Amino acid sequence: MPGLNRRRRVGHAIQRELPELLRELNDPRVDDLISFSSVDVSPDLNRAVIYFTHMGDVDITESLHGLQHAAGFLRRGIARRLNSKRVPFLEFVVDELPTSTSRIDGLLRDAAEKDGRY
């Protein structure tokens, strides 16, 4: 599928460039502790959903608001760095997987301690 490969390449390029562009932001809600876990690009390359987590003790909704506020700046930066006329609109989503995994691991540990093994 040639379209799928192109979507992956665009997604990887966006994921690679975003951390560098974050360093140019002056928004205190957005810092270097943000990690972009994946980027899903729509089939028409018009929209990119970017999943992220925050490694610090900051309210993740503040980071989400900061990224949403900076979406235009980040999109222009990606277009400039990739030398591309068309760059998807950026939509940021909190990646719940690390939190869910940690919670499930804790539940398994509790159950195993009650059983006496883990």
C-alpha cells in the first residue's frame, strides 16, 4: 500500500521534528519533559493526531492546552523544516497507555501479594 507508507513517513517526520520545535517555544506549559509516543496521519494527509505523555509532575491538561495553543507555530515549523507545502493540521491527544499500564501493573502486584506470588 503506497498510501500507508507515505502516511508513516509523514508521521515519523513529524514525530522527529516536534521535540526540536518545542525548544523554540516560550510557553511554560510546554517543556522538554513531553514525549511524543506516536503520530497517526489521516489517509488524505490533512490531519495528524499526535499522542503524547509528560514525564514530570505537571498537570497534563496544562501541557495539552499549551500544545493546542502552539499547534499553528509547530505546524509552520514542521513545514519549514521538511520543506513541504502541505503539512497536516496537528491535533494533540494525551496518551493514556502509560497510565493504564502502570495501574494494571499495580493491580496485578496487589493480587499477587494477596496470593503470595508475583
